[in-house]
Amino acid sequence: MTFKTALMGAVASLALVPAAFAERGADGHVNIIYYQAPSTMNPYLSGGTKELESASLVLEPLARYNEAGTIVPYLAESVPTVENGGVSEDLKTITWKLKEGLKWSDGTPLTSEDVKFTWEYCTTEGGGCSQSEKYNDVVEVETPDELTVVVHFGVPKPFPYGPFVGAQAPIVQKAQFADCVGEAMASCTEENFSPIGTGPFVVDEFKTNDVVSLSANPHYRDPNKPAFATATLKGGGDAQSAARSVLETGEFDYAWNTQVSPDLLEAMLAKGKGQLVSAFGTLVERIMVNMTDPDPALGDERATAAHPHPILSDLAVRKALSMAIDRALLTEIGYGDAGRPTCNVLPAPAIYNSTANDACLTQDIEGAKAILEEAGWVDSDGDGIREKDGKKLSLLFQSSTNAIRQDFQAIIKQWWGEIGVETELRNIDASVFFGGDAGSPDTFQKFYADVEMYANNFDGTDPEAYMANWECKQAPRPETQWQGNNMPRFCSDEYDALVAEMAKTGDINKRAELAKAMNDMLMQEYVIIPLVDRGRLSAHSNTLGGVILNTWDSELWNAADWYRIKE
Amino acid sequence: MLHFTIRRLILSVPTLLFISLVIFLLLDLAPGDPMASIPLTVPPEVKEKMREALGLGEPVHIRFLNWLYQFFVVEPQVAFDHIFGTDFSEGKQRIISFQSRSPVMSVVAERMPQTLWVVGLSYVFATLIAVPIGIFSAYRQYSWFDQLGTFISMVGFSIPTFFSGVLLIVVFSVILGWFPSIYDTTHTITDWGSFWFQVKQMAMPVFVLTLYNAAQVSRFMRASMLDNLNQDYVRTARAKGLSERVVVLVHVLRNSMIPVVTVIALGVPNIFGGAIITEQVFQVNGLGQMLISAIYASDAPMVQTLTFIFAVLIVLFNLIADILYGILDPRIRYD
């Protein structure tokens, strides 16, 4: 069965929708498998995807993103905007109205006090709240009445939907967490494992890193939902066994992130028990190009702006490296239907997607050779490697340890070899590479190599913070304890001006233009070489209806609408 | 014997302290960061704050002493409180896992049932099966039974559990649909029906581990029996007119047990270490799975505590093996 027929199947199964209008709990039990098991149900303590998503069954934000990336109200009556008067003209205040009659799963009413408490809970010093960035610049939260929340920002916020929006920033109950603020945050095991929420399910039993047993929330706002009386979210194993349990044995109804080799999935789909769903977000597998010299002889100034890279400072070399890559082939090998080739570091949402760089989709080995030739990089000594002024085109290419990444490295090395660039490959354990330990020479921030490959994305749909990653001041260097997201150490006044411009622009179309301009600048400077736009791929049983895969929020965002398709 | 036991127990205290220090330093020096698995969308300043909240800002010796205090004073108090309903541990900081921020020991307690059910039971089965097979194989060396036993133990030895486990899943879960491929740790036994389900979900992991363990023990048993069967005392016993049964099962077996007891006793701590791979394949989520996921997540308190518990068990079962020697062979005396 091809992916297309699977999709057709999905569409066909929608025809069976009428079965959905049943009463709460009528459809029995639903089994969900996450091959990485959640370790806590409190997203403010972990920040990991597995915890965010499992917690989203229980905790809800004021508004969240739907599958199209649009913000839709959940606990709030509507989404405040400047037009409807919810956001002030100076962009410094946002006023949320809660829906009337909302109740926590323990039967007590949800009030604006809980919302205010959530802000205090995450921002009190000493707690180490993983989502505190969502509450950046919030100076005060006012609660004029039980249903109104007024959030004041210290600076104008063209995109004021950080606090209380999305799976990362749900509302917690004040009554339950009042004693768990600051340093006590981590010691409230009981509370962290079974938070009281407003979502469709409540936690019955939580076994850390193993399994969560849930049942329908008796006080959920829609009296007919959820259709399932109980749910199990099991963790452990690997992506392949998770896919198997849905597609082949049918023991589970939904499997998260079934990123397995495409041919294996095809064999599993042949059993006819389930189907795959995929959707694309902002996750881009990319190669970062080091604009500074990582030569160990430089000591403390190694990989800092003090010394430009001897060969990669040449635009022609960077461009040739990008042209030599066949992105379509990489995608097919590594991700199958869960990936698509991309020429942008900002591939989505659609209004931010630039088409100016699409030429990169076709591999052009000859063109790459010509560019190098023209720039004076020639192979004068006949060893197959080009050189210029005594400098050889020889690169160290690092990445994290991961089967797909090592495949990519080997293939790219081959292509670069064809255009006369020698590549040495290196892979580093992910816990070190992404660890950010300033004492380790192997982190992706230190970038003691010439090029490196990894994937990154951003939360939600607003790229402002993400695009600001490549400001001059974001470059990791000794003064910042090697923190920062500007791995290429790209530095351009023009770019910084665009970032500053975006921070004060409210109009969505202007913001899109600015973001596209920034993306195009990075792409045309070739400091970032995007490879694959990586989607999410999950599997669900043919008998589970209502699944809408969402890459902008938790995958389980609409679990309240899931139901059993009756044969 | 009692003196010997007490002396050994006292001597094990500095050994264990030294082991705990070595484990702690190794974990501390090992590269890896508990924040590495958090998405890159969480900014570095926030990660730094999270690290501080985990207590990673303290110097090494303080953290080590803290851990010692928590492990040897607070945790026993908690256990004591739990049994007798007292409140000695009230308000004291327990050993907290970095991943879940919950006390490590309660997670250990939570994981114990499935580990003992699956790994422990398979070890018991393996021993019960392997010893008779080893004896009979040696007694009838090169018979068809011995050949078959050798073949099966070669299979058990050489096929890794990640292969045999997946093979069983494909045959019995995917094709035949007899057994579940994923272990349900929330299952409780209330009646015959649920007991039968428990048997079904344990069948495959227990079989895989039994095959693996039995292969090892039966080989040792056979070799040791063969060594003894040709000894002079066996001939003497037969010459005295003792029945074959008594010769083999009393004289030879008892003398052959010494190396086998070592293997069996030293294998027991492995039960508590869990069977990392098998637990992963069948999603049993016992102690082994917990250890491996803690290692991946750089969850130092969890790894430290678990490895230290294994160290204690290994030291303890070494001692038990030594004592058993004395019981099996009266010539061995330690005093």
C-alpha cells in the first residue's frame, strides 16, 4: 500500500463520522503508545516533547494552535487581537476572557486566579521552570474579575501569544500547586505526577517512564466528550515496535512518531490494521557552516569572530557545497514520506515560506565545480582536492550520533568529494553534542569543526524569536559561556536591522515579508544549508476516528474528539 | 563460619564506600548533560536555571556526601516510616531523579514487581531446567540427548535476545496473535482470567530469558559433572556396590555443584539489574529499562543509586556463594 492509498483510506474513514456523536465514555478504552515514556505529567518541569504531549491530555492552555497553525480558543472565550480590542494599541496589554462555567476535574471552578498563579508558578526564582521563556517580558497579570485576565508586558509585543498559549504553557490549578512554587517545585511529586486539569482526561495512575492510566474527566466542558471512558498511554521500546503494535498486531490505537525506514512501514501497512498520518511543521535538518576558524592553534580565540574561517569565508565555496547536494535523494533515504526537500531554514507556516531559493532543489555538481574553478580553487597537484593560496578544501564535518545522520554524512562526503572537497566525518553522542556544557569541546555551540548537521525548529507559528537566532550577538563565544544559537557566527548589520524591525512590527503581512527577507539573506549567504523539512509521522488504528495530526501543538491536542469507528 | 561471615560483612563496608565513590566520580566525569534531551527551542538561560534547580551547581564533594547521607540515612528512614508508620524522615531530602523529579527509591519499588516476575521467574526456570539437563548430558555423554542439549544451549548462547525476542513477537504476536507483544505493567491479577492474561504476557519474555540463562548454567553443570565422573572416588563408590542413582545424584552431583553454585549465585544480582535488552524488546519496563533510560538521560542520581544497589548485591551474593561452598564441601573451612 502506498502512502497515497493510506491517505485515501483516511479520507474514506471520515465518511464514518456519524458514529462520533455518542455520549461520554461510550467507546470504552483507547491505547496510545509513545516509544519514549513520559517521566512526569508537568510540562513546566521537563520541556521534553513526550511530557508536553502526555500532559496535554490533562492540562489545557487558554488557546492553542490547530492543525493549520491558527490559534483557536480553548479555555478562553475568543482569541484577543488588536481588531477585537483584546490587545491594546501599544501592543503592551492582552486581555483574555475565560469561558463561563469551566471546572477543574475535581469539580471546583476555574478562575482568573488560576491563570495568574500559573504565571507566578513558572516565573518564581529557584524552580527551574522549563517554559519560563513563554512568560518573558510579562510584568504583571491582573485579574479584575473571575473571568478576566489582563497580561501586561514590559515591552510592545507584536505577537502576544506566548503566555498561556500552546501545549508548552497550560494552566495549572492554584489550589493544588500553591505550595509547589520556587524551590519546592521539584519536590511535589504527587502533584507533578497527577496534576488536576481541565482537559478531557484525568490521571488515575502514573508510573514514571512507563505508563499513564487515565479516565474521562467527569467535569469536562463538553458533556458528550471524550468518547473514551479510559485511556492508557504506554511508553518504552522503540519506534519500530510502537509502529508494529498499531499496524501489525493491533494492540494499540495510536503510536507517536513512528519514524521507521519507509520499506518496513510499507510491509506493516500491508496488514491492513492501521494507517499512517503525517504533517509538516518547522523542523529542518540543516548544515551549519562555520564562518570562524576552528583551528586548535588559536587557543582561546578558536572558533570566535576574531579569526574568519580560512576557506569557508569564501561565498563561492559555501555555495558550491550547497549545490553539490541532492536533497531529494537524502529525503528519500532518510525520511521517506515524513520528509520533503527544502531550500529554506524557515519552511512554514505557508505565509513565511520563501520561493526565492528553490533552485537548490536540483543537484548541480558541474555548476558547483565551475563556481569553485572561477573563484580560483583548482586542483593543481592532482590529488583530487582543490586548493588556493596553499589552503586545501578540506573540511571536518560533525553531527550527533544517529543512524540517519551518519548515512547523510557519508553520502554528502561522497558528493563533496566529486567537486574536489575533502571531508573528514565525526559523530558525537547526542547527550554531549546538544548538552551545552561549556567545558566540553564537542558541543554544537562550540563548533570546533568546519560544518555541522542537526535539526531545529520553533514552538508555535511565530518565527520572530527563531529568526533572531542569527543576530550577531547570538554567536556562542567565551563571553557568553559558549551559549547562543548563532552557530555559523553569522554577523550582518543589515540582518540585525531586520530583526529589530520585526520586533516592533505588528502587521502580519509585513512580519512575513521581514521573516522571508531574513530567511533569504541566510540562504543566499549560504551560512546555513537546509536539507530536509522533517515532518511528523504517526500511526493510528483503522478503528480510531477523529485523529488530526498537528505539528504546531501537541499531537494529542484533540484527543477529546477521538472516537471508536464501529464496524 | 559465623566469625567469617561477620568479618566479611565488616570488610565489605569500606569496599562498598570505595565503589560508591568510584561510581560517583565516573558519572561526574562522564560527558553528558541532563538537559541535552530537552528541545533546542528551550533557551540556554532557562536550561541553566533548570540545571541549578537540580543541584548541579554544588561542588563534587558536597554532592557526594549529600548522596551518601540520603542513601544511608534518609532512605532507610523512609523505608522504616513506611513499614512502622513513624515519621523520622519528615521533611528530609530524598534522592531525586533528574528525569521525573520523583524519589529514586519509589521508582525502584514501582519497577520491582515486573522485574521479579519476568526476570526472576525466568532465572528460577532456567536453573530448574538447566541442572537436570547438565547432569543427564554429562552422564550420557555424546548420546542423542547430549547432542540435542548441546545444540539448544549453543542456540541459547549465540542468539542474542534482541533477535530471539523479535522473532517470537513476529511469530506469536503478529502471525499467530497468541500473545501480546507489549507487556502491561498496570495489569493486576484478580481472577483466573486475569491470571491467564498475566501468564500470556509473560510467556515470551520469560521464554527468551530462560533459554539464555539455561544455556549458560547447563553448560557449566555438564562440564563440572564430566570432571567428577572420571574421578577415583566415583569408581570406589561403584565398587562399594552403590546404586547408579546414589553415585550420580549424591556423590558426583554434590562435588560438581561448587562451580555451578558460583555461577548461579553470582547471576542473582543480574535479576535485579534487569534484563536491559529483553525488557526493552517487550516493553516490560522493569529495572533494566529504567537503568538504560536513566543513562541516556544523564540522570546521575538514578544511575548512581541503581549501580550501587547492584554493587551491594554482588558483594552480598559473593559472600553467599562462599558460605555455600562450606556447606557443600566440609573440607572448606574458613575459620
